Amino acid sequence: MHPRSNSGVYTGSKTLWIALMLSMLSICLLSVPCSMAGHSDYLSILGPCELQFPKDHGPHPGYGTEWWYYTGNVHSGDGASFGFQLTFFRHQFVPPGKRDQWPKDASAWRTDQIYFAHAALSDISGGSYYHDDRISRGALGLAEAKSEPQGATVFVKDWSLQLGPAEHLLKATTESFALQLSLIPQKPPVLHGKSGYSLKGSSPESSSCYYSFSRLKTKGILIFKGKEIPVEGNSWMDHEFSSAPLESDLVGWDWFSLQLTDDTEVMVYLLRRRDGTLSPASSGTLIDAAGLTTGLTKEDIALEVLKEWRSPHSKAKYPIGWRLRIGSIQLDLTITANLKDQEMTTQETTQITYWEGSVSVRGTKKDGEAIAGEGYVELTGYDKPLNLPE
């Protein structure tokens, strides 16, 4: 556990599917039987995902990496504000069909699944940030993701997610804080890309199956500094699975999930290339008040950096203020980090450094009407590229 004030304490731990694929070596060092087979040995995503619920809330073995990822902004009765993140990752390190190469004498420890869990808390009012992360193999009841008749259960040791038809329950206890939250979906699942098929590069297999719950009414208890603090707010959930690594011309991405006061949401995913341009696969989704979606292409999105911050820990320089414009709906937003120092490392798991944090939103929509909101931003590849050149 690594607490950090806004002026300097380090904490944090979260990354997405690419970071997990890049962490294969560190996983092998944990004495888990490893296969160094290429990503082509796993199941590939080449077209429509045909997602069906509640079945697809559960795990998808055969694909290399999968995660259930929650972020949210909550507030106490006395006006204190907090951001939180809780993520569960499943990584399959032995491709389908390779298990027959294992020794015949089985062990209770034997598994082809490894699980990670990352938790973080932004004490926005207090100007501090905390995190913890965990790793365990999927054996002996230490960690598991399993489908349920109406959803899914995922746990890593005593951290857990129960995803049901009407409620998501999150529980995590660290040395510095604990979360016990109930999240109620306000809209149906949102399918990104083409009916859930989300392109992440130039080739069809550079893709994932990706959906979100873009607005979950959140209520529960935050245990922090020796106090039980009732909190309420809104959360966002992503569930994504894939087997494809990051393409070699890409260094990282900027990801935005924004919840606006007119009951709409915005997701933007910008893939940065080595030459400083954006990949044509950069995209986004608009979700209206009724839950109907409109896809965004790179050409629909204009992002301008307004402010930067250099980490005293990694020396990486991150944007922490932005102007986001979506011309098709005349949306013009100014996005501001609620804390500067929300940089994360994952030394216990994936050994990736990146920035992930709570943000506030102000701006205008069509006809100049004022709008506000809150959300989360993830910035990867600023410390060093997430992929090595060919």
C-alpha cells in the first residue's frame, strides 16, 4: 500500500489488456507454469461479438485477457468528494489446446488462469491518493471469475465483485481504505464500436469485445481514516476481453469516461502513434438520456491539451487539463483533473506506470446551454511506450 498526497505520495495500480499482455515475463517469475506462445494461439476477435446478457457478464476463457473495471465519483453528506477505482483482471497464460503439454501428474495449484485486482482512492477534498493491488492464480479458491445464472462473480482473495441483474456489489479492503458499494444500473449495457466489436488498430484482429454500464447509481460505505463514511454518487463499468497485443506503431492511449448533468455520457478512446498522430482506430460513443448510442470516429473528436503536469516520481509529463469538442452535437467541454498526482505504478503486478484519475467537467452543448459533469481519465504510454518497436 502506497499512500500519496497531491504534492507527493505514490500510489496506484491499474492497466488494461495490453499492459497485461506485456507483463507475461513477470507472471512467469511467480512460478506459474507459463506458455510463451504468441497471441495467435488464443481465440481471436475478427468481427461481430454477438454479446448476449446476462451470459456475457461472465468470463470468456480462451481469450488472453479480460477485465471488469469500475470507476466512480462519490460524495459524503458533509460535502467531501472521493474518486474510486476497483478492477479485476483475468489473464490466461496457456492458450487453448496447450494444456495437454503439461506434466501428467496434476497438482491442486495447477491452473491456466492468473488474476489481478487493483483498488485506488482519490481523496479529492483532502488532496491525497491511495492504492493497493493483488495477484493470485485461479486455483484452490484463491481467485476466480465465474458465470452465474443472472450475471457473474469475480474475486481475488477477499476482494469481490457480484454482478447481478439489478445490482453490482463491490467490496475491497486495503491498509488505508475499504469500499463496500452497491451500484444500480440506470441504463442498459452500452455496446461500443460495431455492436461491441471495438477496433484497436489497423487489422481486424486488433480488437476487443467491449461494453459498458455508463451510469450506475452508487451508494455505500467508504471506510477511511478510521471512520465509516456513507457516500453516494455515480460510477462507470467497463467489461472487455481480447487476445491481441498493442500494434507496434502505437505508444499508448488517452481514455475518457464522462457523465454529464443532462443524464448523457461520453466515452472517448484515442490511440497515440509514435509519430505523434492518432490512429484511425481512435473512437468514442455518445450515450443519450434514454441509453441510445451514437458512435464517434476520430474525425468527430477534437482534443486540445490545456495544462500539463510532470510527475516527480517517474518524470513523465501528463496532460491534466483538456478541451474536448464533438462537432456533430456542438459539445464543447473543459475537463480538469481533480488531483494532479494520480499517477499509478503496478509494481506488484504488471509493472506499468500510467495516470488514472478523477476529473471534473464544465462546458456548453448545442445553442450554448451550460453543462457540467464528472468522470475518469486514463493516460498510458507517457512514462515509456507500452509496446516496443519491431
